Amino acid sequence: MNIFGKDKENPVAVATLADEQVVQKGLGRLYAPDARDRAHELTESALRGIKREQPAARATPWRLGPIMDQGQTSRCTVFAFAAFLQAEPYRHTLAWADADFTTRYERAQRDDEFPGEDYDGTSERAVLKGAKDDGIITEYRPVYEIEIAKEFLRTRGGLLAGTEWLACMGAPGKNGYVEVDGRAAEGAGHETFVRWYYPKGHKRFPDTFEFQNSWGKEWGENGLFRMKAKDFEWLVFKLNGDLWSPTEAARVRK
């Protein structure tokens, strides 16, 4: 199964802008639903069991680490995880060289659910499995309820979201919004770091999810984009999306 071509370093056109310039950036998220994930779902009780330093919901978004650029590679799942590690509530300065991103990506490919060698991309599930084996995180749970996602973001930290990458999503518009119009997908998926959820009463971004992408500062709003909750919910829960809530080892207090 090769969705990008035999050379994984070849660019993939993900959007055509209004001036007809094509943005050449990498995609690379693959996903296959697995019924076994349901046994590890982030339920209300599981959410309550995640230890935290913040006693109540925050009023402002988690601070981020540097905006990274995966370039023309298909390593978005690893870059999204790196963004998670460098954001609050536990911020790290990653010493990963480019070779480390590649190694973690290739390891995920060996561990993922897609047999064979002739494909690019990998699943976030496989990236998180490797991170847990290394002791970077203690667990990773799939999220199947939008309200659970909202509470996690406002009380525990960021999430990792994989979605089909639609033709309309390549160029955020006013206020950094990606408008989801339901047109055909580009033929591949993309992984991003979900930084925050703004509630319905927010003046600028009501009922909005905010994301950090891995396509550099020049893309979107300084590397960020936003999406209305109804659009995000449709992409994740109706269009073969996946949403994960990792728990960093640093959060576990004995």
C-alpha cells in the first residue's frame, strides 16, 4: 500500500492556494480502526484518574514549544508527538536531531498495523507505543467523545489528532480557521497537535479547537490553525479520524 509513491522524500501537494501556488508539504498519517482500542478508551472515570498539577480548568491556552517543520517528509505523527512533549503542562527542550525523528518514525513503521514495506506514513498509535516502551509516557488512550476531549484540553494538556486531509484544509482563512467543506480527501491523512479548546462563550474563537501544525511558522497563523468544534467532531468521529490522550511520565506522582 503506497499512497505517496516509492520515494518517501518526494513532496505531496496538499493544497492549492488562491494564487494557484501549490504548498508542498508532507502528509503521512495512516490509521486503521482497532476494536481493542475500546478497552482503553478515555472515559470520564479514566480522565479523573489522570493526576495533574492544575486544580481547575485553565483560562488560557497551554504554552507551546517551537514551531517545527517536517518539510517534505511523511513523519507528521512523530512531529505531532514532539509538539506534545514540548508544550505545557510539562515543557521539555528536545535534543532530537533529524536522525532521531527518522529513527522514531521508522520504529513506528515496524510496529504499526500496516504490513509490508512499500508504503509511507505510520499511525500515531505506533508512535505512542514506542514512547510508552521508552518510558516517555505512561499510557495513551483513544478519545471517542468530543466533550471528554474538551475537558482534557482545558484541564490536562494537549491531544494528538489524526484526520483525513481534505483539499479545503491547506490554507487557513480569516482568524486562522480551516473551513471543512466535505470535499474529497487528498488521498492521505495528517497528524497535528491539538493545543486548546475555546468554549462557546469565547469572544474571538467561540466553540473552537486550536492546533499546532508541523509545517513551519510561515504556514497558517504562525504555524497554528483553528477549526470549529462541529467540523473537528465530524473529521475525527465520522471520517476515519483518531484522537489520542497521552500521559507523560512526568505527571505520575508516587
